[in-house]
Amino acid sequence: MPVGIFRVCLVVITAIVNHPLLFPRENGTVPENAEEIIQKMKEREESLRLEQLRLEQEIADQEATQKTLEKAAEVVEESKEEKVRWDMWTALSMVIFLLIELWRQDFQEGIWQDTGGEEDDMAVLGKAFKGVAFPDKAVLASFYEKRILGTTGDMARMREMVEGFADDLLEALRSVCNRDADMEVEDCMGVGSMYENWRVRKPFVCDLIVPFAPPEPYCFRSQTWCSGNSFPPDEQGYGTIKVCRANEDVTGCICDKTKLGEDMLCLLHSQANTTRPSSEMEDLLCFKNTQYLDADQVMKWFQIAVTKAWNRISHKYEFDLCFSLLDSPGALKIKFKSGKSIAFNLTPVVQYENSDVYFISHFPRSILAADLPSSTHWFLTFAVYERRFIQLVSKTLPANACHVSCLQILSFLHGKQCSLTGPSGLTNYHLKTVMLHLLQARPSQDWAPEKLEARLQDMLKFLEKCLHEKKLYHFFIGNGKVPAELGFPIIFQRAEPLNLFRPFVLRRAIYRKTVDTFHEMLRNTSALINEYTVHIPLAHANGIHKESL
């Protein structure tokens, strides 16, 4: 643009300079060719005018082009800004859509919504259950006395009878086993609800665990999911058991990884102390071609050993003994000639190091339990510490504390509801875990016998909250507040908490069924309790209520 203006100015100056008026006339007369000169000047002037117009047109075109470029740049910039705004809105819309979709799925799965169309069908977290007629203290006391207390004496007599027979059976088992080549069986221990005095449902079943160890010179070396190696989430709570020689390092001797030569010997391993062939490792109940203890092999060995032991002592008893479940190593049933029977479980376990934590080969499984990763993965049971914790806390509670009573009533209600509507994902172990958490969280005086109603509601609300969040943590694993008096292994205290309700996240159908069963149980609480409660006159009930206040 400046170049164009300069060229116009140059043309104008040239025209002025060449104008005839600037030149003086000689003698004041017009030359003879004046007309010719004037004509040329006109032609020159016309050409300059045309040149000026052309230059002005070029300047106009340049200005238009410049404006077009500037406008195009503005359009591009606006499009970029619009694109950025569009990308932001698109991302925000996607996030909102995903949140709505997640909420919709939860809503459709029946999570804490009013399925019956009535407001009183929904329980309120942390508050009184809306629409639930909960029994008062007098009714609860009568129900507990009539339905629960009467079973305590029966449990004691059954435990005594089963323990005596189990000791005799295991002694016979030791006598039929080869002490040099077979597993060494130790004394049995009672665990579970029958030995924690809160079992209420019949038939009563005693659970006994039997530790066993390999013959010399072998030993068990265990590894758990919290030992340092990474385990998938579905293998948390499990471990493996390796059969090794007592003087063999867990990682193996260097002589197994290095060729020493024919004339060199390992100072740790003699020629006679070589690893057994795979066939002999299978004799030690290992999985094929491995050194890992196989739960299925252990089950077969134990069932055969128990059968041989019973054949040796059966003449001393006036009843028959048989296996009630073939897929469990020691699910036994005593059959009397009168037709009555007693069931008990005698389950082989492996001790974890020097603790009272045990690897258990088989255990009762619920519909919520996932399939075992493999037969070389063993589940860890903390049943001995659970029984010991309840005994320890009971010493600090008021006389006739209501913690066991709450668990018994809750177990009874859930069992009755499942008999009406079918099984759910909840088990008695989940209910006991709820009680253990509340025992640790609440002060001792809150468990006085007159507070049975309040504590039972606390357990129901806590269980409802855990179902809502799909989180119920194992009481011992990851719990840094476990009393030191128990001598609990520190490795499990420092582990990540284990969520017992984790399968609910993936198995939505079972979760929906469990929640429905729980809400149905809440609605039926009064009916289930009143059905087994002695009729209490109104005046007498009011008197009991006033005394409790």
C-alpha cells in the first residue's frame, strides 16, 4: 500500500513539472507547432490519468485483499475458539452421561429404592427403620428365653460327645498311618458357632479342625497374598503351601541352579539328600509335577485314613459312621439305631508358621463365594483368634452381656427368612463379623443385658450400611486395633483390609437378592419373633418395661 501511494505522488509531480505553463514563452509568441505540442500534452495528460486510475484500482484491490485475509484470519481464530468450546462441552456431556448411566444401572438393580411403591418399605441409613414395627424389650426377652436359651444345654452335651469320639477316631487314625511316610495328625480343636455359644439353628453341627504336618525330613513352607508378591484381587485371602526339606531354603539352593561338576559336592546337600522325583512328591499329597500341597489330594488321603481308623474302632460303638458330603474331607454323620443322627465336620488344616492362623483345605461355601483359583490355593481361617477375641472381650463386659444374644437373634431371623424366600449372599460369618466390629467400636457398658433391643438395632443398621456400600471388612485383616494380648500375626494386621462383600460388586443378581431378603427380614421381624414368643399379658409386659427403664 505505501508503494502504491508513492507511485501516485510521482505521477502527479511529473505532470506538474512537465506542465507547459511552467516553461516561459520565448518572445511572448506561440511557436508554429504550438497546436501539435498542445495535442501531445493532452495525450500525455490522458495517459497519466489512466495510469492514475490503474494505480488507484491496484491500491483498492490490495486493500480488499488485505481485508479479506484479515477477515479469514478472524474466522479461523473464531473457529478454533469454537472448536475448543465444543470439545469442552463434548467432554462435559460425556461425563454427565456416564454419571447418569451409572446411577440408572444402580437404580435399576434395586439399590435402596422403594420396590414396593410405599415409603415404609425403605430403611433409612443411620436412623430408625421407617415402617418397621420392632419388638419391644419384653417381647425380645420372652423370645430369647423361650427360643434361644433352651438350646444351650443341648449344645454343651453334643460338644462333649463329639469331642470324645473325634479324639478316639484320630488316635486310631494315627495307628493306621505309616509314621515314616505318612502325614502326622495332631489333636483337633473346636471352632465356630458351636464353640462360641451362639448357634441357634438345628441341626447342630460341630466344626473341628485337625492340623497335620509332613513326615521328616520334610516341612511346609507357606506363602500368603500379603507376603509381598502380587496376588490378583480374587486370590486375596488365599495362600499356597510348598513341601520342602527342613534344611532347604525357600528360594532353593544354588546347587540346583549351577552345574558344579562331577567331582564337586554341595556342602548343604549330600548325594542322598536330593529332591524326590515327581511321583514321590505326589505321595506327599502335592499337585502333579509340583511341590505345592494339593487340597484334593489331601481330601482323598484324609477320607481313606478316616475310613481305616473307623474300621479299627467300630466294634466299640453301637452306631454307624458315614460321610455326609463326598466333596468335603471330613463331613461325618453318626447314625444311631433309633434313627437319630449327629453331624460334625473334621477338617484337616495346615498351621501358618507359629501362629493360630490355619490354611483350611475345604470349608462351607455360600452362593457368594467365588470358585477356588486352583486346588493348590488354600483359604486362611482366623477362627481360633475369633473365638479367643470373643472370650477376651467378654471378660470386660457387664454380667449377662447381650452381644451373643444379639448375634443369636439376628442369625435366627436371617435363617428363618432364607427358609421362606430362599438363600441369599449373607452368611452367619458375615453376621458374626458385624458383631465383632461393634464389640470393638462400642464401650463395654453399652452391652448391658437391658440394652438388647438397642444393640440389635445397631447390628441391623450396621449391616444395612455395609450392604448399601458393598463393603464389609474382615475383622482381623488390616485391623491395627486388634488387642496385643491375642498375639495376632503382624503381617495380617498391616495388610490391606479384605472386603468380604467385594463379590457383590460383580455379581449384581445375588446382591439384589440379598438386599431384597434383608429388607423382607426387617418387615417380618415382629412376625417371626412373635411366632416363637410366649404370650405376655399386657399388664405384665408394661411392668417389665417400667422395670427396665
